[in-house]
Amino acid sequence: MPRDPSHKFRLPPLLLTSLLILILAAFIPSITPRLTLILSHLRSQSTTPKLAKMTSLYSRELEIAQLAVQRASILTKRVFHETSKGTVSKDDASPVTIGDFGAQALIISALKHNFPHDEIVAEEEATELRANPPLRDQIWELVRTTSLDDVAAEGLLGGGIKDADAMLDIIDQGNSKGGKVGRVWTIDPIDGTKGFLRGGQYAVCLALLEDGDVKVGAIGCPNLPVDDAAPLTADIGANATDDEGRGVLFSAVIGQGATSRPLKAGALAEGRSISMKPLTDMSNASFCESVEAGHSNQSESAQIAQKLGITKQSVRMDSQAKYGSIARGAGDIYLRLPTSKTYQEKIWDHAAGDLIVREAGGQVTDIKGNRLNFGVGRTLATNSGVIAAPKAVHSQVLSVVQEVLGVK
Ligand SMILES: *[C@@H]1O[C@H](CO)[C@@H](O)[C@H](O)[C@H]1NC(C)=O
Ligand SMILES: *[C@@H]1O[C@H](CO)[C@@H](O)[C@H](O)[C@H]1NC(C)=O
Ligand SMILES: *[C@@H]1O[C@H](CO)[C@@H](O)[C@H](O)[C@H]1NC(C)=O
């Protein structure tokens, strides 16, 4: 009779059991953290919406930021048009107030749905609305219907806000102190309120800071032409209508360049890469500055332009549309010269624009030549003024600015 060969090698049962226990004991400590990680990953996967592309760094933040800015931009356009038609009465409240609160509610709601633990620094807070139920309801109606109409983004931006009171709580979540630690979003729901009122340039701005550095920026400019090559004039977008071909969405991710795309309802339009114009001849440069003399010293900027040999008149426009315009090569230089020793720029007025210009090949500093520091709170407390220009000529512009302003 042949013997069963397996019998020859059979280990005593006691030895086998202890061997197994030993192996398990060695593995468990290294497996436990991994298991926790896998489990938490699975949990977050099941609660966050699926995105088409998850390939590059910050791709999810970029997509959500653009969709949120696009939706908020649509709300501001509706406010503007309903005001001019008389549907929203000018006596009830300023259209700026309505647009500001409504756009901020939509953006914060989209951010909280996707990134519940991130902090938010936003311009508005809801105290005024709590004391004014008719105004609250008017804004709520706009917010509700704008979300309802934006079906294409619904899955990504969340099911919307429950009711008017929930909207107030959402608006108040933009109260972070900012700072140099962690993830902080900055929102300017309507940048350039005077431009908005006159039907000129204004912008809906959103940026993500991580440990004080801008990582993602998106700017919706409903009244800028879609065409990146459209010449920059002071009355660009004046008397804007909703005609096709109006409204552009700029965006950038750190290290990944800047893009522009048409601002439209629904899914994002195809984007195009943008870059600043190579400036070979200073006499041919165009520079932008604020419309408001109180925001930037216009007589000093004229002296600076003259010393640089710039022959064209400055283009005055409101809002971060200036950053977008030079980033796509429609203009070359943006100067913001301090008008007061004590005024501190707000981080939401510059964060998105700073990144978009730098990713398009520009350099952005204050008048001392320091990078803008977004990690010191809700304002740019350590900076004074802004100089944005193509990298190749920035130091030349800076030295003339310092000469004229007497900065050292
Ligand atoms: C915009 O409207 C104002 C007042 O009606 C007019 O003076 C101005 O020329 C218009 N601008 C453009 C670019 O159409
Ligand atoms: C000056 O600007 C015009 C229009 O932007 C351009 O066509 C021309 O080539 C520029 N000239 C120089 C010398 O850069
Ligand atoms: C602009 O600068 C000039 C000269 O430096 C100064 O006299 C003027 O008061 C400044 N204007 C504003 C609005 O700050």
C-alpha cells in the first residue's frame, strides 16, 4: 500500500497554531492604520460626488470653484437685469446688496457641500438680513431659483439650501479669521460694486489658500468679452447686455497655468490656456488701474507711466477683471498705488487675481517688491499697493514706482 505523502510533512497541530498566531501578531500592527485609512477613504468616496477627472492636484477644487463662481455670476446677472427691468425695486434694497448676499450664499453652500472642513473668509455677514425679512426673502427667492435652473451642476454643488433661514446661516460661515495654517477659501461675491451698478466691469472671485499660499483661483467676469484678444478699452463691456459672447471665467491652479473659458449656464465650457503678452517695447504697453481715485493714486500712476515711456492712456476698470485682462494679454501692467498709509487691502480682493497672473507668466508684488502675503488674516496687513507685470519687466516697473513714490 502506498503511503499518503502528505503524512510525512504534517506539522504537529500545536506548532501550526502557534506559528499562525505569530504571523498574525506580526501583521496586525502594520495593517491597522492602513485599514483605518482605507475605511475612511471608502466613507468619503460614498458621500462625495463623483467627478469626471480626478487626475491632477486640486482638480476637484478647481472644478467646484469654477462651477460655484459660474452659478453665482449667473445670479448677479439676473439681479442686474431684473433691476433694470424694474422687477427688483431700487427702493427695496441696492441691487449690490441683493447680488452680494445671494452670490455669497451660493458659493459657500457649494464649498461646504464638497469641503465641509475648510474655512471661509467672505466679505459679507447676514446681520442686516436677519433684521430685514422682506430683503431676506427676496434674496432667498433668487438663490432658490438660480440653483433650480442650474441643473447641470446640481450633482456637484449639492442639493441646494433648505430655506431662507438656512441661507442666513450659510452666509455667516464666511467669518474665518484666515491665517497661515490650513485650507481657507476667500470669496468676494461682487468685486467692483460701482462697476456692477453702472453695467461695467465687476467680478465674482474665489480662491483657495493652503497654509497662506494661493493654490486655486477662479474669477467670473460677466461683462468682459469672451475673446481673449479683444482690445482693452475703458468702456469695455459698458452697457453690457446678455448677448451671446459676453462673460468670461478665468481660473488657475498653482503650477498648472491659467485658463479662460466662456461663462455660461450649465456645465463648464471648454477652457483655453492664457498667458501674458511678451512686452518687448514699453512704449507700446497698456496699463490698468482702478476707476475709483480713492483705490489707487491716478496722478502718481500717470507719472510712472511717463517715466516708463508708456504712451497709451491708462485703462480704468473696476474689480479683478484687471488681473484677468492682463493675464490673457489684453493689457500688460496693473498698478494699485496706495492712497492711504493705514488702508489694508482685503485678501478676497486679490487672492484669485494674484495666482491667475502669476500662472500666466506674470509677477505680482507690492510697492516694496514683496510678494502679497495672504497668510496674515483677512487683510494684506504686511503689504502696501500692488504691481502686476510680465516677469521680464516687473523689476523695471518696480524701480520706477519706487522712484516716483519715494519708497526705499
Ligand atoms: C453706454 O451708455 C452711455 C449712456 O447711454 C453712453 O454715453 C455710452 O457711449 C455707452 N457706451 C458704449 C460703449 O456703448
Ligand atoms: C504694438 O502693439 C500693437 C497692437 O497691440 C502690435 O500690433 C505691435 O506689433 C506692437 N509693436 C511693438 C513694437 O511691440
Ligand atoms: C496722489 O499723490 C499725490 C502726489 O504724491 C498727492 O499729492 C495726492 O494727494 C495723492 N492723491 C490721493 C488720492 O491719494
